[in-house]
Amino acid sequence: MRNVLIIAGKEIRSYFNSTIAYIFMVVFLVLTALLFFELQKFFVIGQATLRDFFGLVPIVMLFFVPAISMRMWAEERKLGTLETLMTLPLRDGEVVLGKFLAGLAFLLITLALTFPLPVIVSALGNPDSGALFCGYLGLVLLGASYLAIGLWISSLTENQIVAFVTAAVACLILFIIGVDVFLTAVPSWLVPFLKGIALGSRFSSIERGVIDLRDIVYYLSIIGFFLFLNMRSVELRKGA
């Protein structure tokens, strides 16, 4: 675990040693706040709820999280530092998990900075604290899933733009295949399967305040599966 934390610390420092991290965070926070207060007409509808916020953030994260993950492996490959990293006395799983935890920490910090919104809503009304907790839990699980997918895709290319676009599209597909509008266009026998594997439908269940153990296990399985693929791609890279 010590090696995992060393890798995670190195990645976190590399984020905050550049202005890119701060730009990403500011853009994310400003965009979510504007969409929430302006497009959703928060002060017009007069309801003390964050339901619209939790409906918007997963869409914004489709671009934000791949932007976090795109450089983690792609930059290592482009700069030629991946080979050096792989010669260190570290297990592949430790490196993969360290990078994942660094990205997750960055995501958690960014989500924590959105807490003024719940404070404002609480000052104007009496929102359901249980729904608020479930909403943020859903965002963390969904964001961690996006991150695991993005890290795996980043390990397959040295081009950060390719990694970003591919990860964003992959996450978008896995998110929308459970949306009702999409499901109306597919055969009925396929609907239960698509709902079962969709990131979006699972998030909607949690965001409504229903914590089902099956949804938690699903997200943890998605994260574990793509981290495993990430580890395998690193192993193949070492053997090449």
C-alpha cells in the first residue's frame, strides 16, 4: 500500500504543479453553477432542491473526468517515461491503483468545492438531507467509473486528445444506453440487459435516494473490471 500512496502522491503533485488542474476545476465549478442557476431557473421555480444539479453534473463529468485521465498514461508513453516507471520495483497493480487514487482524489476535491450549492439551497429551504447524501454518493461512484474507463483508454495511446475523445464517447455510450429515449429505439428483449449495464440508470436509482446494494456492487465491478484491463494493457506493454 505504501507504493500505491507514493504513486498517488506523485500524480497529485504533478496535477497541482501545473495550471491545468486549476483551469479544469474552475471551468467545472463555473459551468455547473451556471447551468444550475441559469438554465434550470432555480430562483424562478422557487424549490429548494438539488435534483437538477444532480441531473446536470453527470453530463459535465463526461468531459471533465476524461480530461483528468487522458494524460495519466498517454503522457508517460509520449515522453518515454513509461519504460522507466515499469523498471522500478513496483507491481503493475500498484502503479494502476496509485494513478486511479490520484485521479479520484482530484475528483473528490472538485466535488467538495460544489458544497456551497447545498449550503445555498439549505439556506433557502429545507432539502432532503438523505437525497443530498445519495446524490453525492452517486456522483462519486459514477465519476470513479468514468475515471477507470478513461485510465484504461489512456493506457492504449500516447495521444492525449485521442484518449480524451475516446474516453468521453465510451462513457457517454455507457451512460445513455439506459435512458428511456434510447431504449424506445431498441428491441424490447434487449431493454433489461441495457438497463442492467447502463451507468446512467444506476445513477438515477441512487440519486432518487434509493441505495441498493446491487447498484453499489455494479459500480465497484465496473471500476474493478476496467482497472484490471488497465493492468493487463500495462503488462502487455512491458512484454512488447
